[in-house]
Amino acid sequence: MSDKDFNELYKELEKIVEQLEKGELSLEEAVKTYTQGHELIKQLNEKLEKAREKMVVTGKSELKEM
């Protein structure tokens, strides 16, 4: 997984989306760029899942303290 934080990865994904939306890439470049974007999405989803799990664990430990 990337050492970049969520915001850095998200900004990279935004740039990729902009490139694809412009429609100026060759087919090969578009496929390569799309693949890079797909990998970024997977990394972002992993970071979100880890954050969600951390929140669930934190919430459970707070309930035990009550």
C-alpha cells in the first residue's frame, strides 16, 4: 500500500479523472491512465476501510468504559 495519505491519493485521482475527461489521450494512454486511477481507488478504499475499522474499535472500547 502507498505511504501517501488519503488526501494525496485523492488529488492524484482527481488529476487522472481530469485527464480522462479532456479526451485528449490516445487509447493506449487512456487505458494506462484508467488503470492507474483504478489502483488509486483500491488504495483509497483500503484507507477508508482501515479508518472505519478503527472507528468501530474505538466506539466499542468507549461503550465498555460506560
